[in-house]
Amino acid sequence: MTTPSPLPRVLIVDDEAPARRRLREVLDDCAAERPVEIVGEADNGLDALQQVQQIHPDIVLLDIRMPSMDGIECAQHLQKLEHPPAIIFSTAYDAYACQAFELNAVDYLLKPVRAERLIRALSKAHPLGADALARLRQLHPKTRSHLSVSEKGRIVLIPVEDILYLKAELKYVTVRTAAREYLMEESLTRLEDELGALFTRIHRNCLVADSRIREVGKLPGDEDGHFLRLDGLDERLAVSRRQYSVLREKIKSK
Amino acid sequence: MEKRNHNNRHVELPNFCHLGVNLRIALTVEAALVAGVVARVADSRAFYDEFIALSALAQPALLLTLLALCAAGRWLRNLPYRAGEGLALALGVAVPVLVALWLAPLLGGQLPFSPFMVAAFALALGALLLGYFNLRARALSPAITEARLQALQARIRPHFLFNSLNAVLSLVRSDPRRAERALEDLAELFRALMGDARQLVPLADEIQLTRAYLELEQLRLGDRLGVVWHVDKMPADALIPPLVIQPLAENAVYHGIEPRRDAGEVSLNIYRSADRVHIVVKNPIATETSLHKGNRIALDNIRERLMLHFDLDATLKSEPMGAVYQVHIVIPYTRDHTQPASARPHRR
């Protein structure tokens, strides 16, 4: 005889207290057919990330529209875990997202949630595929509030506002903050697309945070050579000839 | 026979006290004066001399005519249309002629025009303007304005509807009384949303509706949403277009409160100052991205509806002020019996 497998452990994430209460009620109603163990609640994406790493739920019921960090971004960061939980998105109304979920076989629930629908979603819940997530990101043009890297099995969040520059090196992108450097596996072009409103390309391989530019100077002895320095960093970054004029325009227009 | 337009409504004289109407009359008269002077003189120096000489008579005449029309406006509009139109034209000719007769001695008899010429000029322009206002009233005002108003009917965000229903469902088992009240609020809100967008409503009704809306939001958001009302001095009987304040509150919550993790406060300040009603709605600026397009669309919608109801007499200003985003609406203070003509196609 086999021991009954433990119940799936569920984390509820929604910024509205009544919505979390309602999910508890409906999960309770489903208990006969699809029993689960509710292991926690979070009211925003940042808190959800913390909790997932502490209590390792099997399934995360994840609201999309939340303050601090929305559900889609939260799912992107969760993906960096070695064993990411299954994610079931929930939303009151989000026509575009739902279409994308359908197309990419992502589980989702529409609020108010029906018991039958919840049972179905719980039964087939599975971790997100990497390409499904990439496509969701494209459909969700909002810029991330954080970049994330995985270090020793933990997700390390890097607030976008703390980033000084992003530099492409071989397969990786170096993310530099005032405190330290991180290595990320992302393409600089894609990061530029996403963060273009806050960052400027100064060289083929480098993006700098507009708000941190301290000085732009001329390299001695070189007609067209320019360098740039950022707040809180002594390093001189090379500015390419082509990007220098773009940079000058951008500074002038401020 | 009574004059009616194709929508089978009364055609009325414009409200001569309205800025928009005054502006149209003034611009037409000035344009005619300039055209007249240009036709009479050869070079630009002569133009200025002639125009200044003419203005000494024409500007006081124009101002006094506008004043007289505004003063007699309500009485004129209560007459049958033809009689009102005739009398308005008579006023528009009589006042300039009287002004000419009165000013002629003061200007040392140098007036280049006889009173007959003044009368002819005023008559031609007056007839032209009345013809224009007639056309505008017939063609534009009721049918197109009403269609436009219907199209601009404020729509609630589906997001809000479904989240509210979800919040009500969460209460049904634990707090049925509160759930009942929430459904009543929701019903009231939707009755207004599906109501007649053309009918002006008393300010007190719109406030009641906005309160119902904010109650629902507080149900969802709990302590995150603080609401402060300053309405002790509001003129409760003032008439305003429906769904002007509620969408402002909705915007304030959607852009100012929901994206925040901490609590925030929406404040509504409504008061009367002279013959104007001021509506000021403030919310904290949550993030830089909260000033995006969705907000503009809702505000443009309200602005256009105010324009259709009050022409140039209403204003809507919106601006970030430090950490707070403020929308300030000013509309003329009207009560039922003084309802302006431009707002009247809505009355059946």
C-alpha cells in the first residue's frame, strides 16, 4: 500500500483582502474533489517572491494587477528558481493577457472565480515554460521594476533604479550597481528595448542610467574620443563616436 | 407655426450671456469692421487711422449691444422664436444707432458715417449672425450634440465591475448585510451609467453616486483608500452633467491609490464661488507611470461633455502639483429655472 501523496501546497497572492478571502472560500468548496493545503497569502509580487522561497509552495495563485510588483513580473523572477512552482494567474479583466494565456497554454482564472473552473486549473497546473513567459513579457510592455539573478538557489532582485550601467560581455550582461556587479543571461538589445526610457546606449556594448550621468568628457590626445562618468563610480566608460551625438542630444533636451 | 428642428425639438435663441456666444458675435463684428476698412483705404497707415477712428464708435456700440442682449436674453428667449429673433435684431440695430447719435457730438462731428449707415451695417450683420445661430441651433445642437453626448457616456472600467462583484461575493457568507449594501451601491451606480447622458442632474445626486462608488472601492481596498470630502459649502441644487465627478474619483483611485502599496488619500472639494461651481479632486501620484494615457482619455471625455453642455463657460484643468495630482473643474452655477439654453436640449 502506498501512503497518500501529500496535498498540493497553495500560496494565494492578491492585493485585495476580499479577493484572497473569496479564494479561500472557493478552495474550501473544492476540497471534496480537489483538496489542497493553503500555506500562505501575499498581497504583492515582492512579498510573494519572499514567501515562495521560504515555504516552497507547489502552486501559486497569482493576481496580475498588484502594487509594488505585478504578477507577470513576479512570475518572471520565480522562473529563476531551480524548481519553480506551478503558476495560475488570476485577473478580474485583462483581455490581452487572457488571449496570451490561451495561446501559450498558461493557466489562468477570471475573477469572480467559479469552483469548477478552479478545480480544472488546479488539476492541470504546471510550471510555466520559458518561451511562454518570453511571449507574455512581450505582450506586457510594462518595464520590470527589478532585474533578477539566481545565486545559490536564491533569487536576487536588483531594483532597476539602483542600476548604474549594463555591459554586454561575451554570453553575459554585467549589471553594475553602486554596491556590486551581477552577471545575467539576457540580451542587451532586449534590455535596451525594455528599459530604453531610463537608459542610453553609449557604446555597442553598454547602456547607462540617464539619471546617474555625472560628466561627459573628452579623452586627452584623441580628437573624437569621449568618456563618461556615473554617480558613485570612478570608472571611465568609453563613449563611441556614433553614440556621442545621441548622448549629447539627450542631455541637451533635458 | 412653432419652429422645430428635425429632431422635433424647439429651436431657441442662443443665451447671449454666454462667453462662447459673445465671442462669436464680437469676432464677427470685428472681422466685418476690418474688412470694411480694408475695402475703403489704400495703404496700411491709412488703415490704422481709419480703424482707430471707427473703433471709437464701434467698440462701445458692440459692448453695449452685447450687454443689452444679455440683459434682455431671458425675456427674449421666452417669446415665440420669430418675435424673439425680431426683437433681438431690433436691439442689435437700435443700440449702435443710439450710440452713434450719442457719441457724434463728443467726437466733434467727425463721424464718417451717418446713423443710416450704422443702421444698415448693424442690420446686415445682425441678420447674418441670427441666421448663423438659427442654423447652429437647428442642425448642430440637439441631434448631433445628443448623439455625441450619448457616445461620450461615461463607461466604468470592467476591471472595477468584476473586482467589485468578487468583493461582494467574499462578503455573502461572512457579512450578508454589508454584501446587500454593496449590491445596492452597485445597482445605483449602474442605473446612473445607463441613464440619460443628456439630462443635467442636481449636484447632490452626483455626490451621492460618487459616495456609493467610493464605498465599493473601500470594500475592495480597505484601509489603503482614504477619502476626504469637503462639501459643506457646495450648492446642492446646482445642475451638472451626470457622471462628471464619479469618473474623476474613479481615475483618482485607479491611478493614485491602486498602484500604491501604502495607504493614500483621495480628496474631493466642491464649493461655489460667485456664479461658478468649483470641483477639485486630488489624489497622490503613485508612480511616474500613473500619469499615462488612460487618464487623458477619461479627462478628454469629461472635457468634451462639459464643452457640449456649457460651451466656453466651463473649464477643466489637470496638473501634477508636487506629490499630488489635481483636477479642477469650473462650471457655471445654474439651477433648474435658470437653466441655460445650450444645456436645454436635454430637457424634455
